Amino acid sequence: MMFKHPGLLWLLTVIVPITAYYIWKLQKANPSMGLSTLSSFAKLPSSWKVWMMHIVFGLEMAALACIIIALARPQTYNHLRTSRIEGTDIVLALDISGSMMANDFEPNRFQAAKNITQRFINSRTDDNIALVVFAGESLSLMPLTNDRAALVNALENVKPGSLADGTALGDGLTSSVNRILSGKAKSKSIILLTDGSNNSGDVPPSTAAEIAKKKGIRVYTIGVGTNGTIEVQDPYGFSSTTIETKIDEESLRSIANATGGKYFRATDRRMLQEVFEEIDKLEKTSLDVNRYTRADEDFMPWALGAVLLYSLVIILRLTLLRKLP
């Protein structure tokens, strides 16, 4: 048996102070009469009505307990569930180069990408996800884990400018491949988000894509931002400058096609959100569940018990324990 509102069961504790008050009231309410000796009354038994009064109080407390339990909604669950879940291993590879601070997204490219990525992480409840960031070099930030809170917190602390500036697409993709190889899931994919062209690093993007292909890893590439002259604010918000940005769509498309993934282009926040929603649909986990669930409400016996107990209390007070004026 389970309760729909288990917190209400704490109300049962009120029975303790009510009982204590009842005992204290009895001690204070005993009638008295001045006599020279009580020897004549020493062997007289207590009236059965005294015990009946205590029984009536017990019935009242039992009725109160029944009401509280009924309000907590006891329920019995009958369910049969057979499920098979195959989680997906995903690596999120994010560009944190200085150009990601461009303000053609609200408030900037990086903050928009970070917020949408965090929502994506929270939506993937059955997957193991890792984080890789790259600029002029790459850094494996988080290993594959199902701890979504840890992933979101790690991503929250990332800021552009923490790595040497530049765009090392090949290095970022290679680090992602190395990270995802430790995963046990059959389905493996990398989501690589960038706003530039490869101009740093030791590994060419084509070589990294070939490695991913051989390992059976799909790569979804996302080109973020608009091409042209863009105002970019420094990561600390003290100054801004104007730079020329150009996304190497040919390389990103080639990486995706070579690995069986897909290339996306997002020029504003709404489009970026739609991109992650589409990837979420493409990378759904395999789920085979046969579920039968039924919840039976069991509060009625407790409610009827409360009614019967209070009815008995009323009958006793109007008959055997009736008080005369």
C-alpha cells in the first residue's frame, strides 16, 4: 500500500498532545469533598462509567486517525512491467573560442548555445553524456555520465577564453572520439557545435572524421552564427571588438556525411533550439516496455471506519454516558 499524500500522515502526531490534554483535564476536573477519613471508601470499585469514558475517548482518537489516513489517500498498485532500455552514449563538443561571444544571438552565441545544450542534457534521462570543449586546443571536461546535474554544473562554469584562442575542429572531434570509446552503449554519437573554420590543432578534421567513421560513431555538426563582420565582447565584459567570422560549412557537412550524421545551420537562437530538438528525435534511445498499472483507492474503508466510530461515540454519550443537567 502507498499513499498519494503521505505528508498528511504527520497529522497523526496531534493525537499525542490531545491525549496529554485529556489526562491533564481529568486530573484537574476530579470532584472533591472534605472528609475526616476515607477508610469507608477505600475498597469501593471504580464505576464502570469511568472506564467507559476512557473507552469513548479512545474511540474518538481512533476515528480521528481514520480520517487522517483517509485524507492521505491510501492506494494499492497492481502493475506488471517488462522493459528493455538501451542507452545512448553522446559527447557534446562545444566551441569556446573568442568568436562565440559574438552578439548576433541573444545575449551571445555561447550563452545561447550553453542554455539550449543544458536543456538538451536534462531531456536525455537514459543516456550517458560527456562534455568536450575546444578552441585553439581541446579539453575533455566531463567523462560519460548519467549525472545530469553534474553535467549542467560543469557546463555552467565554462567560459570562452579559458583555452588558447582559435578553432581546432580536428582536435575537438578527436578528443570526443577518444572520450566516447569508453562507453558501453551500442549507439554512439557526437554533437559538435562551432562558429568558425579549422585554423588550429594537430589533427585535420577529415582525419578525425575518418576515425569516427571507423569506430561507428555518428557526428552531428552544427554551424552557429552568421558570416560577416560581427561585434564580439571579451569574456569579462570590459571591451568589445569587431571581427570577421566565416563558418566552414563544407568541412562540417563533410564530417557529418562521412560518419552518417547530419549537418545543421543555426543563424539565431530559435533555429538552434530547433536543431537540438531534431537531434533529440534522431537520437532517441531504444525502448521496449510492456506496462500494466492500476491504482485502487483504499480510503473508503478508513472513511467508513471513522463514521462508525463517531456514530458509536455519539450513541454512548446519548445513552450510557448521558449527562443530566
